Amino acid sequence: MRRAPALLLLLVLAVPADGQGSLRKVEQRDLGEPKVERIHFEHLEAKPITNHALRAAMRTRVGERFQARFYRSDLSEIVNLYRSRGYLDVDIVRRRYYLDDRGRLHLHVSIDSGRQWRISAVDIEAAPGKAPLPDLESGVGVRAGDVLRYGDVLRDERALLGLLNRAGFPHAAVRNRLDFDAGKKLGAVTFEVRPGPRMYFGPVRLVDEDLQTRPSLIRRMITFREGALYDPEAVRASRNNLARTGLFRSVTLETPEQAAGDSVQPVVLRLQERPFRRLGARAFINNNEPGLSAQLRHENFLGRGNRIGTEANLGRPRQGLTLFLTENGLLGSDLDLTLTAGMTDDWGRTRVEADPADPVQFERLAANYSIVNEALLDPFGGGPGPAAGLIRLLEYRYPSVTRLWQAKAGLARRRGAEGVRVYQVSFTADWTRFRVQPLAGRRIDLDIAQGGAFDDPFGDDAFGDDGDNPFGDDGSGSGDPSGRLAQGGGAFPYDDGWIPIDGTWQRLLTDRANTLNFGIDLARDTRDNQLAPTRGGFLRLAGLFAWEYGGDRTRVLGGEVEARNYLRVRPWLVWAQALRGLVTGSLRRDRYLPQGYWIQLGGEGSVRGVNRDAIGAVGGGRAGINLRNELRLQWKQVGLVVFWDRAGVWRRPRQADWSSMVDGFGGGLRWDPGLPMRLDLGWGNRLSMPSRYLSVGHAF
């Protein structure tokens, strides 16, 4: 072994003065568990591996407590790293321990790498067999003169075995032999090959355990055929295909040993099915009223791997019944077909502009709203024109229910499995009929129209920057020159600022449409878990084209992009972020956009602490942005969450403005006994009573 020069040895033993203060040498047996301040390496020969790489391979870390058992394994790992680079004579010459004035540990390691070994010759010794062997030379990558890296030798050994297996030799054996010349630092590599008999696939025997799955589906998943050369890769692919169906709890493919001289390899298939009938129910609580959601499905209907089921919702904000049927592997392809049909009622709020061109609206407002009545009867320039101008500045806000009838067909293709990278593309076509109707017996809030969120209907200046008052010269901006609205009451019932919803107003404000919709959805999912992700991301792009038949014959284009990221800051802390952007609109700006395509945000799915669908724009939002952030702290089964959500909806994309967006913030508790449960409390821009959300799984 080479020795360091005397001068270098003296420099090593004398600890350098680098601002650390005086150091005191100690023995390992005298150490407790001090904090590691520094790890120093001294290279007596070549330095093929950087100090940074050596420290990265160690479990001992600067700033953490010293653990002797970790340190011993770290030194072995360093030796293995050198040997993997061809330095077979590497040796840890010295290990020294120093404590500074503050009791911190300084580790000094001296490494003698020795000379790098090389390969002198490569040979393949194959036992004779009855069948011709494949070209074994093509499976060997190491060559004479290369650095002797044992990892490369093992790689070629596995490559030779795979080459023989694919050529129909399932019982082949390959082992390497190294012959060393220590004086010259050379090693000769020999691969010893015993191919065994050449085998062909025999029949596949299914051990029948009263399976519901049809044999035709099972055969379709098997990638090899009887009489083909035996290939273990085909066996593994068949096992993976059967496992990906989700129908089986366990999949086992066995290849029993055959008698000498027999070249037929039978395969035994054992399957254990999952329970297919599932009933799920979920109770939820929101600001409106309690509700119940239930789902009943069979995941192997008719034994072909297809799913059939129904989902029912009772309570608000959503109530209805949906039936669905999924056919996996349509016509032997890797496409899944899903058919859905159902009817739902969805409660929310609607915000529309008053329509002076509607004679019934004009008549009712002129008779019951003083500012319109006075504009109509004003002897100094009054009449229908000024009255219509005032009506055009009004808006209606009212509780509504959307009744949706829908029949939908979708084709989807999915690659990957949960916990790894997943890609999915889907195409959908559906017939939709919807009706948005005010709730009878409730009331319409009558306001001055402007863009923005429902929770903040009035801004600093609803009509521009010049401060002009469209209703008079008193400067109040109240739109009530007679003062009746401010006094609340009088001969005009609408002066109180609201309109009772009767049958006439229901008919006036009900919006109906029949449409054909075509959509495409692309998704990339790298989350480690879909219910409670801790790392990875999710990206989705969606596009929509809708054609309204009857009515105004509007053509609608829409798009959506959604991105989520999950960053594990600490083992117990996850930062979750989400961004969603939406845009929709009719192809012709002069055409009315049906209310079913208006963008509305707010509530549990977008901004907690704000009423559901409470963020919108007068006459329908065409653009929307939603930002979401959560800090998730988890300790065993109990967790704590702090969140901040923000969203905005605008009539035109160019009107998007950060300051006009609505915030929601709050916190929540998590309990994960196997299925994560959550309870969140959220507040909006106005700190009042919090909104409550009780559900299963994280918010996003």
C-alpha cells in the first residue's frame, strides 16, 4: 500500500486553522451523539469521485446527530463506490474524530484508492445443446481494455440470460467468473452458459375457482399462444394485463418443471376475483342543508369487465339520479366506452341584466319602481326612451335551480397505474337539455348592474371615472331622486330593492336550451395518491364545442386548463397548489350565450368561505380564474390544514383584474383511519359566520 509523504502526513495530523477554533482529537468509543459540523476527505491517490458525491452517499449528514452504526455503513458504501469504478484495492487508511470548542464533531477520512483495474479478456463458455443458440456475443457489452467494473459484468450476465429466455430457453443459467492478476491489476471475465432445453408454450390451464369473469376476456389479456417459443417477457406482460383490469385481487402464472427431454412448457393460471358489488354512501353538510349521496355499482357486469351502476343525490345544492355503463376494452381495443344518462337539479344563484325590450318587464318595472315610473312620466324629456335607459342599468339577483337532462357517451384511453405517471385522453358527445328557473316564493334582489362578484355588488364607481350621476344632480348616486328607495316603502313596492318571484317573473327569467356537446379532455397525472396526494402533479386540458338547436341556434366554444402541484416540504408537511382557468363564449358576439354555459365559481369546489356559485358576472361570465393553496400538516392519523382560495369571473377576458377577485380562507381538521375525512371552516371577504364543509378526501 502506498504511504503519504511525510510532509503531507504532518499537515493531515495538524488540523488546519480555518476559522473553526482549536480542535481536540478523540476516540470513537468516547463519542456520544454530538452534532456533525464537518466531513473532510483526504485522497492519498487518485480522486475519481468528488467529495460532494461521497457525502451524498452517506447517511451521516452535517448538522445532524452522529450515529456510529450509520457511520460504519457509510464507510462501506464509500469502498463500494470506489470498487464500482474499478479501484478494487481501495482502502480506508485512517478515520479520525475531532471536537471543537462548542462540542461539534469534525470527521476526517483518509482514502487510498490504489490503481484502477482493467479487463484483460472476455470469453463465453457455452455448454453444448440440441438447439442452436442465439448470437451470445451481441449480449455482452464489456470488452478487453475496459475498466473492470463489476456492475457492468453483472449487467451483461442479466442481458445474456434475457437473450436466452427470449430465444426459448426458460431454464438457462448464466454465471460470471473473474480471474485476477493482482500484479498487473488485470481481470479476465468468463461467462459460463448452460442453456438447457429449448421450450415451447403449451396449453394454458385455468384453475377455475367459480369465476364470474368470462374466459374470452381472460384469453384476450394473454399475449402468448400455444406452440410459440417460450418467452418469460410474454408471461409477465400477460400477468400485468390481467392485473390492470382491476377485476382480480391476485394473478399468478406458474410454469411447472417438466420431465427431461420434454420441450412443451404448460402454464397454470390462478385468479382470485375482487368483490364486484359495491354500495357507497356519503353524508355531507354545507351552508344550505344536510345531504346524502349514494352509489351502487357492479364492476363486472355480465362477466366482461364492464361496470354498471347508479348514483343518487338527495338534498342541496345537488339532487338527482344518474345511470352509467362502462365497457372496458371496447371491441378488443384499449379504449373504454362509458354511457351516462340522468337528471339533476342544481341550486345556485343567477345574476342577469334587466331587459327593457321585454314589454312585460318594462310594464312591471314602470308600474312598481318609482325611478322608472318618474322617468317615464317626467314632463321634461321623459318617456319610454329614458325609462328604457334606466332599466338597462338594472340587474336581477335571485336564487335559482338548474334542471339538467343529459345523455352522454365517452371514449377514454388510459396509460399507467396509480402511483406512477398516468396519461389519459377522452372524447365525449352528449345531448343536454337544461332549464334555469327562479325559485317560486323567493325574491329577486334589484341592484345597479356592474361586473364583479355577487358578494360585492357595488364598487367605488359603477358607471365610470367621471363621477356623473345617471339619475340626477343630487350627487348621491343612489338612483332614487324621489328618496322613496332610501325610505323603504311607499306606493311603489319595488322601491324596497326586491321583487317577489311569482309565476310571471318565473316565466320571464326562465332560460331553456337544447344542445349537442362535443368535448376532448387530456390529462397527465403523477400524483402518488388520488385521495390524499403528498407529491407529484396533475395537468388537464379540456375543450368544448356546443351546438344549440332551436332557440337562437348559438354555437359555443369553451376551454379549461387545470394544474395542480404537491410539494412535500417535510415528511409531515405538504404544500398543495392549484390553478384553474376557464373561458367560454358564443362564436358570434351578437348571439345570446345560454345560462348553462355561464362561468360561476365559489363554494367547496373553488373558493371556500364564499357561497356556492356566488362569484360571477352580470349577464354571464365568459372568463374565470381560480387559485388555491393549502398547507397540510399530518401526524399519524390526525392532520391540520390552512388554506387560501381566490377566484374571479368576468364578462370579457380583457376585463380580468387581480384586485376584483374574491378571497376565501380558513382552516380545517383531517382524520385518516384509512379513508381521509375532512372538516373545513372558511371565511370570505366579509368576516361573518364561517362556511362549513364536511366531506371525504382532500379538497383537491
